[in-house]
Amino acid sequence: MHYTISKPEKNIDGKIIIPPSKSISNRVQIINALSYSFEPIKNLSTCDDSRVMQEVLFSNTNVFDIGHAGTSMRFLTAYLAKILGEWTLTGSDRMKERPISVLVDALNALGAQITYLEKEGYPPLKIMGSNITGKEVELAGDTSSQYISALLLIAPTLENGLRIKLQGKIVSRSYIQMTLNIMAEFGIQSQFKGNEIYVANQTYKVMPYTVEGDWSSASYWYAFMALAPKGKLFLDGLKKNSFQGDSGLVDVFSKLGVKTNFSNKGMYIEQSNEVCNKLVFDFNEMPDLAQTFAVVAALKNIPFHFKGLETLKIKETDRIYALIKELAKLGYILYEPKKGELAWDGDMEDESDHIIIETYHDHRMAMAFAPIAMLRPEIQIADPMVVNKSYPNFWEQLKEVGFKIEEN
């Protein structure tokens, strides 16, 4: 199935209710489970990743298929490792290609009992839940922050607490800090000094929680605004002082012609006349937004050089490869200067006929490329419902502000 997207006949204008943060929702669900809490989680994300997490945590079986939900795979691996019982954790074909040995090795070093049912180093996993008594583990600092967050979430419940030593450069530090900040809201004290994190044995506080809006989801509306000739949007549900590292998009989008105005009621975004000549940025703290910025910068004819993208190759797809291939259909010649980098120097070639953007089972590919509709008539997106992973009502909200969407 394809969606054909056509831009509004008038300027973009309206109110968008930003969906709840998937990242926060999934962390709080694990915390609630660890504290045996029945307190409500208000404004919980309804995306596939959060729904799958909820289904597993409230299931009465011991075999769990989490589909494409990467966050759920990482967090549940650590959670189930300390819950007494025998568990099988599997996922989609793509999930079986996403490495998890870094997390499994760390958990086994702490005393967990996890083995691979198929390919060594990859799901599916057999987990013998047990009392984990280890108290110290070392990880490469440039590994996925989800591995580190998975360990941190269970750390207070371990008999001896947990000390994590990170070797070398730390990528996605903001996601690690977000995990610690959310844990602090539930009463957990921690120390994060240099490349070492320590969490003592403690008890999570049982309390109700309200999830804030998702800054990653907001990035797509910034992209539409950056490419629109004129317009103004009110984005509802976001916090100015957010735990989410992706809130840093405000400053980066200011270089691409979008200004943000915060008020007591929320925030407005609209065009400015200020754009940079070249966008050079290290996405170490917000790698999930690289696709959005690559598409916007290219469409605005702004050369760019992005760094800090080391983790993009093990996401839902190899996102660097996917960006290079799909933007080539539009005539943009992107390349990878070094591992974890992506650049466009302004070089162009003839664009393809009858362009269909492939999404590679990656929700962010669909949403990052949708704003092309502002400049290319009737852009087509393949497998559009992949957005259910993080933003189930994305297409409906596009219709609400005037976009036309036809199913092919």
C-alpha cells in the first residue's frame, strides 16, 4: 500500500496535539512493573512500541513477540532477566537482525541466564529469570543508549545496586540522562560522573505519572513549517524544559528558517527569514532526528555535514543507507564521509521518474520524507502505516491541517 500526499491549498495553519513520548512511556511502564504499582500512567503513548510493552507486562504467558519494537526488546530483556521464570523474547525478521549481544553479555556478566535460540548475538532470546547479584559492568560508551538505560532501570532493584563504567566516547548521553531524571522522579538517587554511573539498591516510589508530549514527533511539524511558504502552527503538549534531548531541535531548526515562540498556553512555530549557508551538526545527543534534518536541508538546498550517527545503522533499518538511497531518487547525492557521518555538498543528478519513497519498516523514514509534499506534487510513501510504531494518528493530523492523502 502507498499513500499519495498533496499539500494544502492554503497556508498551513492550526493546532496539533503532539502524541505522548514513547521514550518516557516505556521507561515509566518498566518502573511501574518493577515497583508493582497500580497507579495510573496518564497520557500513556498508544504507539505500537508502548502497546507491545503493556501487553507483555500484563500477559499471563511466557513467550513474547514484540514485532519491530526495539525499545521493548532492550528494556524487556533486562526486566525479564530478574523476574523469576522461563521467558522467550522474539520479534520480527528485522528485529532478528538487530544485535543485542552488548546487553546480553552485560546482563550475563552480572549473573543473568540468557541464551540465543537462533543466531548468536541476536534475538530470539531464552531468558531464565533469576536473582541478579552482580554489581559492576563495563560497556563501550558508543553503544546504544537503550542498552545502558535497560540496565539502569533495573539497577535500583538489584541486591548490590549497579555501577556502569563506560569506555571511550559516550553517544546519546541525553537519553541516558533522561532515564536517570525519570528514575529520580520516582525517588531514585544516582551518580553520573565522567564515564561512570552508580545506582545503589533502592525502592521505586509508587505514584501516578503523566507523560509529556514527544519532541521527536514534533520534529516533523517543524519540517513541514521549514518547507512551507507561509503558515503558523500551535503545538500542544510539549514542555520547554524537557528531559528529552530531542527538544534541542528548537535551536537547530532556527538555522533552517523556523522560529519557536513559547507562551503560557503552549508553543507556536512559524517561518523566519534566517537560514544558514551550511548545516554542520553533531547529532550525538539526538540521533533520531537526523533523517528529518537531512530531508529538510536537502530540500532547502542547504549543504550539510552530520556527525554522531554511529547508532543509526542498528535502528529499524540502516538509516544512513536508507537516506542516501531515497534522497537519490530526488536527485540529491549524499555520501558517508566516515563511519557515523552523513553529508551533502550540493551535488545533484537527475531525479527518478514516478518517485515512491520506501520506508524499510522504519516509522521515521515515512514521517521524515512526508514533508517533501510541500515542494513535490503528489509524493508517494510506501508502507505508510509503519508510523503506528510511534505516531499512530500522524496521517489523520495531516488531513486536519489541509493535506490530501489518497491510498493507492
